[in-house]
Amino acid sequence: GYNYGLPMSTAPAQSRQAEEQRIKVCVRKRPLTCAESRRGEADVVTTTGGECVIVHEVKEAVDLSQYILQHKFYFDQVFGEESSNKEVYQQTAYPLVQHIGKVTCFAYGQTGAGKTHTMLGSPAIPGLYALAVQDIFAHLSATHSYQLVFVSFFEIYCGQLYDLLDHRKRLFAREDGQRVVHISGLRDVRVDSVSSLLEVISRGTAERTQGMSGVNPLSSRSHALLQIQLRDSNQQIAGRMWFVDLAGSERASDTKEPDRQSRMEGAEINQSLLALKECIRSLDQEQSHTPFRQSKLTQVLKDSFVGDSMTCMIANISPGHTATEHTLNTLRYADRVKELKRQGGLRGRRRNRGKTAASPKQNLFSSTTGST
Ligand code: ADP
Ligand code: MG
């Protein structure tokens, strides 16, 4: 048997969502922390019915009396505070891991909203990285596949790339003649078990926090990108998956930054998050309409916005009343990403397209596996 030291996934083998949706937008509310409860933070977010989230905003009238404004949003899926990483995984990344060759999963939200908890988790509560790799290994074993799993891990800070698996070595992304974006010198490491993946990731994460300075840790100001690649024995890429732990979205909206460096960081993050939104929105349009050159983040993820790729965004929100403004900003951002589906497509194009079935289906576990 295979002992990864992790509970096995119990998700259903088939998921309609992966068949039907190329862009899935979910919301995850975290519970109040003990510290927040102790200082009397009120929980102003309710989640109902699995698709709805309501923010109760406390407002002050002209006569200084207080009233509550309710903001209601609907998403593909809303995870309440009781949801576990495993549950979130099963509804978000798992369908992608099962079906698709080019998939990307984003964690968006203000600092402290639960992005890293969702993506990385902890030794006791594995996050999406580990759960995905666990399923990948389980599948490779079950199908006696010879495919190998490689990971790379880097961060984008102020528009520059740093290799987290190679002593924060500066990296450069460039487009080749075929308009494929390469990151030259990016280190990738072969992993052969979930525990070796976690080892590699914890090494990388340590590199991230080393740069910590000031009030905000560096990790809240940079995007962390984990890529998992499946390769055939002849080194051909058979499938790939990105997990992106985005920079804190509050930095995009905070205009009261104290110093020049922070304002620059904020502007850069703002730019990249706006570009990201537009790139996801244009997933179903022709390549020339994808504004991926507008930020380093979207440039390196270019492949995620063209062709038959699939994307899932998890918008993480804090429950506390002092976070209301940031929470609403996060929900509005996520709502914009999702808007296309409601309207039937930007400029009406998407309406005329078939569902994903129209594009050739690629499987993360490519033709060398599972066909017998
Ligand atoms: P971010 O990466 O968005 O800045 P973190 O993932 O570091 O936020 O979460 C902030 C704190 O909240 C951490 O202490 C984390 O353990 C806790 N936390 C986040 N999400 C959850 C959750 N779903 N359940 C329990 N604790 C959580
Ligand atoms: Mg984090």
C-alpha cells in the first residue's frame, strides 16, 4: 500500500463541474481566531445554501444611530467556516486534478484571510498542494504509470521573480518565437512522495519568510507560485498544475501606505491583480484579447489563460467586522471574475460557444496512463 501519512481522498470519481466549467469561483470564510474573539470582534459574514454569502455591514446614520446594510453575493460555491481543507479541495482542485492537462488554482484575499491555510495548510491539516499531489501519486500508482512529478516554486515580488528552491535566485521570464513564456533557470525538483513534496515546499516557504521586514511579512506582498508538472519518461510534459497563493489584496486598495517602497509594492500588486481578473475573464476569447503582458504574474501564467485550460479561484474572507471593507472588496473582485458566466460572455462571444466538450479534452494523466 501507499502510506503518505495523510488521509486518503474520498472525493467522488466523477465531477460534473469540471466538465462544465472552465472558470470556477468559490468563496471561503474562515472562523474567527481566538485572538479576534477575545478582543470582541463580531462575525459579520453568514454563508447559506452553499452558494450564497451575506456581509452585514454596520453603518452609521446622520443622527449617529447604527443600521445594518446587507450585501448578498452568489458564487459557484461558498465554503463556511466549518469547511475543512479536504472539503474545499474536493470541490475545487480535485475535479481539476482528475480531468485536465492545464489547470490553475488561485487563492485570493486580504492578508490573514486564510490563503496560505488553504494552499499550504499545516502538517496536521494539509492544504491543496499536498492533497493534490497525494491524489496524483495515488493515480500514478494505480495505473502503473511511468510519469514523473516535478515541482517548481517561486515568488513574484514587485514584478521580479525569485526562485524559492534556489536561494531566491533572480529569474527572468521571456517569450520565445512561438510566444511560449519560459522562465529561464527556474529550478525544478523531482518529488516521489507527498512527504518529499512537503519537504521541498517547506524549504521554499522558509526562503519566503526570510525576507520578512516591517509590520507586514514579505509573504503578504508577494505572489507564491507552485507548479506541479507530470512528465513522460522522454521528458515531455503530460500535464501541469499551478497553485498560486496571491499577495494580500488589501495592498491593492490601501492608499494610506506609509512609505514610497510600500506604495510601489501596492501599485504593483494592484496592477497584477487587475490584470489577473481580466485574463481570467478573457479565458474564452481569442488569445490576442488576453492582456497577459500587463503584469509579471499574468505573463508567467500566460498558458493558463489560453487554449483548453481551467481555472479555479478561491476568494478567502475574514469574518470580523473590522475587515468588512476588505471582505466586500474581495467579494466584489471575485464577483467580477465570475460575471461573464452570468451574462453569457463578454461581447456575447461565449454564448455562441459550446461547453468545454467542444475543445479536445486533455487529461492530467495523459494517454500513457489509464487507457487500458
Ligand atoms: P493569509 O495567507 O491569507 O494571510 P493565513 O492562511 O495565514 O492567511 O491565515 C491567517 C490565520 O488564520 C492563520 O493563523 C491560520 O491558521 C488561520 N486560519 C485561516 N483559515 C482558517 C480556517 N479555515 N480554519 C482555521 N483557521 C484558519
Ligand atoms: Mg499567507
